Amino acid sequence: MSAPAATASQPETQPMMRAAVLVGAGDMRVREVPVPSPGPGEVRLRVEGCGVCASNLGPWSGPAWMTYPCPPGDMGHEGWGTVDAVGEGVETLRPGQRVAAISFNSYADYDIVRADAAVPLPDALAGLPFPGEALGCAVNIFRRADIRPGQTVAIIGIGFLGAILTGLAADAGARVIAISRRASSLELARRRGAAETIPMEDRAAIVARVEAATGGRLCERVIEAVGKQWPLDLAGDLIGFGGRLVVAGYHQDGPRQVNMQGWNWKGIDVVNAHERDPAVVIAGVRAAVELASSGRIDPAPLYTHRYPLDRLGDALDATRDKPDGFVKALLILSGDTGGEGMS
């Protein structure tokens, strides 16, 4: 419904929107807040949806360093939607254009993003969810891993990132050994092209199986995509001499210890694949758009759980607890996102 026209005695009504606000540990509220306006070089995004990232789980748990309440829409950084308004000087985007954006407050009906942080979505992706930051992250990790045909690649942790990386590595001609805790994740890895899957239970048994599978050479590449201490230790066990160990897991819960003797003895390269340069992040999103629109990656089956705005807390709990079959949660706010029901 349109707002009533302003008169001399009646000031113009401030447009309002819904936004999720984290007001305390495990306490998410939906509030009505003013719709923001884009400044110079910015656009306003009418958000269709936003991916739910494991990095949100720290603030959700209530660590000592957190200050509440958070800003409206805060933590939502995997948004996609339609450009609703453009600020001064923006010539590359127009209202009505569908984009994926590197955003920061997309747990809301609208968000403000820099024009150079929004990537147009082609007609091939019309109506489909596209959490660009998450997909771009996977593509940048793959690039940093430098996977080549004929290599043996161990991927530790088959969640959203691990599943995308399994498909990319297999498509590149590598032999993928997928290692994960849940049976559903191992089955997902097989569908994505893994040549072998190993339950992530007994560290020594995993090493023995990889040694047997590689004739004792171990792996030219190992991607650790869990974000915990012992999977990182396992990655050091599985990397072969002169190999590349890629840290893709989100390690934000405290210091880590590494077996520097083993890393040094093997002469390995260690890559932290979390990009922070905005230009590199956006390049990853653009590459992900190209891969998805050409059919080289199909992320749709990985969006296993979808929630409305007022159930963001449930989405975060599912991201933490990983119920059976869970891969990734999406928050759905508006638009046609593939016709699937909410979880």
C-alpha cells in the first residue's frame, strides 16, 4: 500500500521496513526501522534473500566481546535481490536490476551496498537464490588451492564450501578424497564427484586409508574446511611432501597449535584462503556467477533449509546443530526463489 501524500499540515511519512536485530545471546527480534537511503556511489537493495553463514554463530552464542543490540539487519552478508534506488554518481546499475551483493545488513527488507560491490545476475539465474559472497568464497578458495589434473585432493569437511570444492576439484581432473563426520555429507560428496569418502572418526584410521589409497605418497592438496583444531591437525597428516595445505575453515574461536616440525619437514605451502581484499572478493562472486550461469556449478541442491525473517534464530540454530541432511540455510524475504517450501 502506498504511503499517503504529504500535506502542509501533515509531514511525509517515513517509509519503514522489517529488520532482524540481535538483542542478546540467542535472542533475535524483528523490528520496524526506517528504510535507508543510498548515498553517493551506493545502491539500495530490495533483499530477496540472504545466506546464513557459520560466522554468525559467534555473535549468536553471546561471547564476552559482543555488545548488544546489534544494528538492524546486522550479520547478513550473503544477500541478493533487486536494485531499488541508486545514489548520486551511480551509472553501472539501474533500478529493477537483479544483483548479488557483498552486503552487511541484509537480514532486512532493504540494505545499502556500494555499487561496485553488487554483481548483476544474468537471465540464466532468474528466480534462483544466489548467496554471492558464499559462492565467491568457494571459488576463491579453489583458485588459491591451485588444483591440477591428476592430483589427489583431500577435502576435510563436506558442508557448503566442501561440497562446492569437491565438484570443482573433480571437474578439474583431480582425484578427490572427501572426509566428513555425517553420512549424508559423504553421500553428497560422492554425488559431487568424490572418488573416495572416509568418515571423520578415527584420525589414525583416516591417515592409514589415505596412505593406502595413494601408495604412501599422501595428497598433493589438502583443503581443511571445518574450522576446528583436530581437522587442522589431520590436514597436516594428510599432506604430502611439497604439497599445499589450504585453510578454508573459519577459525575464529581462539588460537590454534600446529605441528610445525611436520609442516617444516614436509616443505609444504600453507595458504589461508579467506580473502579480505574487496576487489578479490567481488572477483570471486563474478566468477561464481559465470560458473553457475554456465552450469559448471549447481548450488541449488545445497540450499537445504529455508526460513522467513521471523525464524532467523531457527536458521542459526540449524546452522550450528546441522540436523540430518543440512547443508546450508537461506533466509527468504521476497521474490521467487525456486518455489520450495520453508523448512
